[in-house]
Amino acid sequence: MWIPKYRRKALVDDVREFTIKTLYQIAEDKGFEILVLGVCPDHIHLFILFLFPRLLNALKVPVLIGC
């Protein structure tokens, strides 16, 4: 679950569509499979299947968020 700062309702209209498209593109580039993606106005639910079991859990989220 990802939440914008102060749970502002920032994930609407074009931002919502951009976020969905970007998350699917990152998943394709990095070898993830997005099983469930729910984008609400103030948070995102994301359930992924990571196809690289040798990669540590601590490394998965930074890859997704671009750290």
C-alpha cells in the first residue's frame, strides 16, 4: 500500500492513469507481474508476483519506487 503525503486525494484523472501506466511499465521492465492493482484517490494497493526469488525482499520495493 502506498499513500501520498497527508493522504491527499492526488491520484485522480490524468495522474491516476499515468500512475497505472507507469507501474505496469516498471513491472514489465523489471520482470514483475502485477496481480492486483487498485488505485484509489488517496492510496494505491499493489500485489505483485516477483519472478526473481533470489532477490531479497528489501530490494523489491526500492526497485519499484525508483530508489
